[in-house]
Amino acid sequence: MGTYTYYAYIMTSLSQVLYTGVTNDLDRGVREHKEGQPGSFTKRYNVKRLAYFEEFGEITEAIAREKKIKRMSRGGKIRLIESMNPSWDDLSADWD
């Protein structure tokens, strides 16, 4: 069995609506958000920008971190994003 990387991440809209998730394929996950499935939170709030992510070697760690981020206040999430990405750039902007 090979090694895998898992991610806890935060997506945002231009108006800073936040979505926290977990995935084993950050590129695919971001692409799915950018495509905005009809009827989804992502589509409704235009959540298409990758603002923050962390990598983990174990899925249980990534899920635990996602849950911890989801329990944070909005201010805590904003501080977390700004610790990595102070200008709120789309971290996936130059991905193919």
C-alpha cells in the first residue's frame, strides 16, 4: 500500500463566505468547488477560492483537523487563513 496525502482546507468566496473540507486529492477537490455543483453550498455562495490548506499523512488526522477548524469561530478561521495567506489570494489560481 502506497503513502497518501490528505488535506484539510478552507475555500472562500470574494465576499469571504467560508467552507471547510477534507480530501485526499486537493487538486480534484478545488476543481469540484470551482465547477460548483448545482444546488450545492459552493454554487449558492460562489465559494471558488482556495484560501488555506494543511497536509496530513493519515486521514484520521485530516478529519480531526477539519472538525477542529469547523468548531472555530469565524474570527479564528480568519486568523488561521491570514497566518498562511494574509492577502487572501486564491492559492490554486495558477494550477492547471
